[in-house]
Amino acid sequence: METVIENRASFVLYNVILSNMLHKGIMLLPANICPIVPATLFKTNTKFEFVDINAETLLVDCDSIIRRIRNSGDVASILVNSTFGFDSDFETFFNDVKSINEDILIINDKCLNIPSVESVVTSADVVLFSTGYSKYVDFSVGGYAFTKKEVNYIRESIPYREEDHDVLVRSFESALNKNSVYGYSDSDWLDGTFLDQGKKEYFKNIVDRVEEIARHKKIINNIYRENLKTGISLGNGYNDWRYTVVVNNKEEVLNEIFKNNLFASSHYQSLVGIFGGGKGVNAEQLHCKVINLFNDFRFSEEQAYSITKIINKYAK
């Protein structure tokens, strides 16, 4: 496979879409995807539909996608992700898609996964990784993809203004908080600048950082695993990116966490009805109960012990 590296994973996606004329058809993507993905689709004028997650696997509902592409010939591409960084195996699904229509371009978005610098044998056409803000390896910049030789990649030259990016993030965060329809307004928000590292240096930095952060995450995750009350953790496979717990009174628990000068996150809610059409009932039901506990260098052992006490006291 070929390797492409950019300052942002979203710019890699942007170039893949335009280079392969994907904006001429519909892209199917998970309802619980990061909002920057549909923002990128808006910028490329790509039509898209959200697909709900499977209530058991918590990954995009592959059966729904298969039914969709069998019933219509307007799907040009499919993007799948790894919920909470779960290291999922979609190969059977990818092969099924290709058996129906080999021209559908498949993007495996692994931006929340542990970044791999080695390409693998896969039926996906593009495997996308990120080292941007809040990812497993957080360099605040950097994104790359392994692409099949048949995939075109023409690098577009676009203007970029950091202020426009900040405005974009505030605008979709406002829509998500209000649960209101998001109105996209195009601007120079997408960072198309070059990454200031060569492939060899960049990949070495990733490998070194993965080893370092894995040691820290193991310590913090063990604190959570050994001290949180039974049945609250989502499962080991969902703890690489952040440590994921499920509670019935999420807002109350989060409020108590914040009141004690600690922090946690709450990703990712369904974008259906806010960014576009489709189905996302399961994605929204999951989001209503999920809290993501930090386990990177932003969080110390002392903080981890403190937050477990709060969760054990207030979680229902």
C-alpha cells in the first residue's frame, strides 16, 4: 500500500474524496462519527447518510450498510470507524461490500486507534490514522493513511486560517449542545499545510510515543479496573483511547466530577438530525450513558483514584 502524510487526517480524507470523485455519489458513515468528518464532506460537497451502530457490537451496523448498497446504486463510498478506539475487524464486511460492488471505495477510519506505522493486508481502500489533538498519540498535528495503489491521491492547494477552524468547531459544538440542525458555512478552516516532519522521523516519533503512553495508560487503567465498582466498565477493548464507563445518571456524575475540579468527556453522540439524515437510535442511547475517563498524560494517578471515588459514590 502507498503512504500519504499530511498535517491533518481530515485533509487526507478531503484529498481522497476529490481525487476519486467520491463527491459524485453518496458516502455512508456511522452516526457516532467525529463531527470533523461530515464537516469535511460538506466542504467537498459530498452527499452522505448516517448509519446507526449495532446495539451489541457498538460498531457501525454492517448489515444495514449491506442492505443499503444492495437496494441502490448511488453509494460511492463507505467510511467505518472504531467506537472508542475498539480494535475492530471489518474484513468480512469489507469483502462482502466488494463482492456486491467492487467500485465502492472503503475508508477504515482508525483515528481513535493505537496508530500503526505498518500497513496491513486489507480489503479497505484507505486506512486512516491521526496523531491530532486528543488522539491516542497526541502531537496536536499529523494524519496519515495507507492507500491501495488504485486509489488516486492528488494533493489540493487550499488556503487555511486558524481562526476559521476555531469558528467551525464552536459552531458545531453549539449545534450539538443545543441538539439543533447544523448550518454549514464554508470557510478556510481545513488545514492543508505540510507536516513539518518527514515520514521516517514522523513514524519513529509515533512508535516512541506509543510505547511511552501505553505504559502510562496501563497504570491508570489498572486503577480504574481495580477500584471502580463491578459492572460499570464497558470492557477491556474500549479502554485504549480512554477508559469507558456506562452509567444511568451520566449528567449527575459528570457534574460531580467537574465540581471536584476533575474532568472527563462524553463522546460521541449521534449526528443524525443535526448534521444529516439517517438512523442513529442506538448511537444516541449509548451516548446517553457513556463517560470517557482520561488515561493519558493529562491525568495523574492521584486524579484517577479521586475520580473513581466520585463515580462509585454517585453512579447508578
